[in-house]
Amino acid sequence: MTVDLATLTLPNLALEQQDDGVLIVTLSRPAKRNALNAETVEALVTLFSAVPRAGVRAVVLTAEGAHFCAGLDLVEHHDADRGPADFMHLCLRWHEAFNKMEYGGVPIIAALKGAVVGGGLELASAAHIRIADASTYFALPEGQRGLFTGGGATIRVAGLVGKARMIDMMLTGRVYQGPEAVEVGLAQYLVEGSSLDAAVALARKAARNLPLTNFAICSAISHLGNMSALDAAYAEAVIAGVVNTQPAARERLDAFAKGTAARVRPND
Ligand code: 1HE
């Protein structure tokens, strides 16, 4: 049942597995600004299909070079001269990859830098936490390229920033960066130093939670959001029934009951 990630063939991705269960995934096509060609999308499908069964406790998604991801490989798209059905099927593979990420149950923390644009923003928005640094900027240039989003932006980017802002980004090419990007919801953190260092620190924190708890956080919240409020409330109760009675939680509850567990305090 357990998958050994080292046996997977993953073009344009580099993996580093750390002892504490943190997996660092690096987009490794910097000469093309980590643009997503069909081969890379397949690698993301393969990887994120396996991650939930590989003992990974948290993922950091980062990139080689100055830019996180330039989106759809426009040159491949140009040269392939795809028909509508071909492109629809390609988009379905993007959805397969990004759904595996969002619903897979393993926390994914995106360490952003430089361009996070078009399909690159669709990829980032499938992560559970996004960290921007001073160089990071977000845009949906599809409008200017004569294209439309096809990797889930209408669902995830609109979910983050709202429909009106997404429409503005696409109609006018508006770029968000700095504190404004956090204010509108594109990133949860803006750091002064390296987004990768910050992402690894947060991944280590998340990795200390019980895996079944993280599974619920990183799959149930998204699934429940797709349901009616009535069904979501029912399903939440069922999930809580399983998660909140897991034997592994006993030790943590004992510590609280004995007064030895950390208390929740405001930041200094
Ligand atoms: C690419 C791509 C790409 C760079 N596909 N090859 N995405 C966009 O519209 C973004 C397009 N890219 C850019 O605006 C810029 O390249 C960047 C701001 C990301 C980086 O600028 P810069 O000056 O560092 O690099 P560059 O000189 O523009 O590009 C360097 C190389 O990367 C060059 O290749 P080379 O062989 O000539 O050296 C570029 O062609 C290549 N490159 N970006 C292919 N995107 C499921 S639908 C999703 C819809 C979309 O995502 S639309 C795409 C939106």
C-alpha cells in the first residue's frame, strides 16, 4: 500500500524527503520559468496521487529560479496547435493534478517567488497555504493572450479573491503583489526573507499534527464546501466522530487534562 516516491518517474520535478516527514517538491524547469507543459502536468498527477500513501506528513512546493511558475506552456500550446477536444482533455489532467493536491489530505504549502501567473496561480491556489516574498506577483494574463483559464482558476482563484477581483484581473491584466496580495487573499503570508524557509518552518509545524487530523483539514474542508449546508453539517459530524475519537489523540487529550499541554496564548 505504501508508495516509495523514489520509484516514480517525475520529469521537471525534484524531490527531497526530510526525516520529519516533510517532502520538498521543486518545479525544475527554470529555463522555461517553470511553465507547465503536458509532461509536467502528468508528473504532478503521478506525484500527488502517490503522496497520501507515501507517509508524507506535509509538502512544501517550491521552484527553481526566480519565478514560481509562468503557467501554461504557451510555446508547446502554440506548436501543438491543439483542437478543442485535445485542450479539454489536457485541462482535465490539470484538474486531476490540482484536485489530488487540494483533496489529498496532506498539507501543501507553496513557497512563492517572482511570477505566479496564469496556470501558475492555478497551481498555487491548489495548495493549502501560500507564502509570498518581496519578489512575488500574481496575475491572470490569459485575457491579454486571447485565452481563458482552464486549470481551475474560476473555482479556486475566484474562491480566494472573489468573482469581481478575478474578472478585473482577467479583463485588465491587474497585478497583485506585496501586502495587497495578502489583503485580497492570494497569499496568507508575506515574508521579508525567503518564502522557502518560511514554508519549511510551517510545514514542520503542520507535520507535528496527527495525520488523520491533517487529512480532515486538507480534504474535508474542501469537500464540505461543495455540499449544501445541511449535508455539510451532517458530514462534518461524521468526520469529527472518526477524527476526534482516534486513539492517537488520547495522549494529547491526557496531557491537556493533566495540565501539561501547551495553552493557547496571544502572540507576544
Ligand atoms: C515560457 C513561458 C510560458 C516563459 N510558456 N515558455 N502565462 C503567461 O502569459 C506568462 C508568460 N511568461 C512571462 O510573462 C515571462 O516569461 C515571465 C514574467 C514569467 C518571466 O520573464 P523573464 O524575462 O524572466 O523570461 P522570458 O525571457 O520571458 O522567458 C524565458 C524563457 O522561458 C523563454 O524561452 P527561450 O527558449 O526563448 O529562452 C520563454 O519562452 C520561456 N517561457 N514563460 C512557455 N508560459 C490551463 S490554461 C492556463 C492558461 C495560462 O496559463 S496562460 C499563460 C499565462
